[in-house]
Amino acid sequence: MKSGRLLNAFLLLLVASFLFTSTGFALEVDHKLPDYRKTSGVSGSVKSIGSDTLNNLMTYWFEGFRALYPSVKVEIEGKGSSTAPPSLIQSTSQFGPMSRAMKSKEVDAFEKKFGYKPAVIRVAVDALAVFVHKDNPIESISLKQLDAIFSKNRKSGYAKDIRTWGDLGLTGTWANKPISLYGRNSASGTYGYFKDVALFKGDYKDSVKEQPGSSAVVQGIATDKYAIGYSGVGYKTADVRIVPLSVDTGDTAYDANAENAYSGDYPLARFLYVYLNKNPNTNLEPLRAEFVKYVLSKQGQQIVIKDGFYPVSNMLAEQDKVALNIR
């Protein structure tokens, strides 16, 4: 799968940085990541516009950063990944968090304006989760079934449309209950990623209840017993459960957890990104440079775990810092 290919190139680098124990997989930050150390000369104002999935992470990171640099002023808007590229192009933001990679047309528009491509750092790994109500007994779902549930095209080749829970094999009172669909709006990178991978680039059904944010998707499912929807794994609550996913019906289904995301076995694993405007011939000013160092430090990646996502390795962090000429 596309998501597996994205992560597999870095698999050994990532997994070697985390701790396996006799009782299973223990998620920790890479011990090689540097501790962040406060420096002087950091002040000013910054704005972040982009991904709702990353909204909480950006907030937590800036809270930690401002505890070290109280004079720094921060504004955060999380209205969807598609709002990040135009904001960077128009210079109305300094950071553009995205839950998907920039599309080629977005990169081209940026390069047309500035003469160089946008810079990017990989800040976390996410397992895009499929949620159902906590009382739903469904054991697993395949990507092809997700396509038949959410898409009007069924480009995966699944034999029939799926509209009731009985179509997925549930019996008793569940059998004839229509499936209630929840998703993100088209400004969302999560919307686009799910469309590309789970819907095989097909079109969403008109019956999908589009929500403005990740938490709104989960809240809707929590109050709708027959609902299904998708959101970043970090938005899970006690009122919903995450369904294990397989690529095809009958294949092994994998839980949305760190081990399966890093291995590429979980079919909806992805990187989360922060884009920024950096002229390759100049260095970042102290405020943005230090924030990047903070995000890619032990402290910054501990916040990733706290927010329910999965941290990146020191190897990946160093690659991205070198690309930005950050020491």
C-alpha cells in the first residue's frame, strides 16, 4: 500500500530507536534525540495555519516553547491541511502543519511565488483510525470494505455496495441497521488521505456527514450507535472503539498502534508534517529555528506520545534538521 511504502524506507531506522520488551512493544522517545536547551535571542510573533489533526500538537508544542520564551506570541488556526499552502504562499503564516504531503500543484504554486520549494519536517507518525461506537461488535474491516462503505464508485472492485451493518456480517438487532457515515470536510488532509488510500481515489458518498474537525468526528460517532468514521488515532475517547484493519477481506487485520504503524502493517499509517518557507540560501531566524529544534527534541517528541501519536526517530529528525541547516 502507499502508506506502507512511505514508512518502510525508514522502518529499520525507526524501530531500532524504540524499545521492545518481553511483554511487547513499549513506546518511548528515541534516547538519541537531544534534550532541548534554552538559548538567548528568541522573540517575536508566529502564526500556524493548517491541519486540524495537528491542532492539539501545535498547541502543546507552543505551550512548552512559550514556557521557555514567554515573550513569544503565537496564533494557531486548525482549519484543515489545504489551508496551509496558501497561507505560506501569502506569508500570513510561518508554519503550515499538514496531515498529508503537499500536492505537486501546491508545491508548484509555492515555487512559482518564491523560486524555491517549501521546506518540511516530519514531526510525528499517525495511524489514521476507523472508529465505531463503543458498543459495536464488529471485529475487523478491510480497505476494500471501507471503500464500499464510504465511496459511491467502489474503485477497489468490491462486489457490492455496503449500507447496513448486516452487509458486514453483523447479526441480530444490528443486521438491518443502516451505517451512519462520518468524515472530514474537503479542506482536511485527513479527508484527502482517506480518499486516496481507503477509497482508492474514488468519490465519497453524499450521505457522509462532513465534520469541521477530528474531535467532531469522534464526538458524532460517540452519540450515534450505528456510526462509523475516521480520524487521527490521538482523538480516541472512551465512547468509541478503533476497528482493526486489513488490506483485503480475509487478510490479517492489524490494530492501529505504534508497532503496526512503524512496520507498515497497519494500512492507514502516515507521517504528519510541518511545512515552512525557508530560502535555501539563508538560515531560519532564531524563533523558527528554535521551535523546530524543540519539536524534534526529546521534550517535543514526548508531547507527541502524550497527544496519542507516535514519535519520530533521531535519524529522521537529524535528516530534517540538516536539510534546514539547523544545528
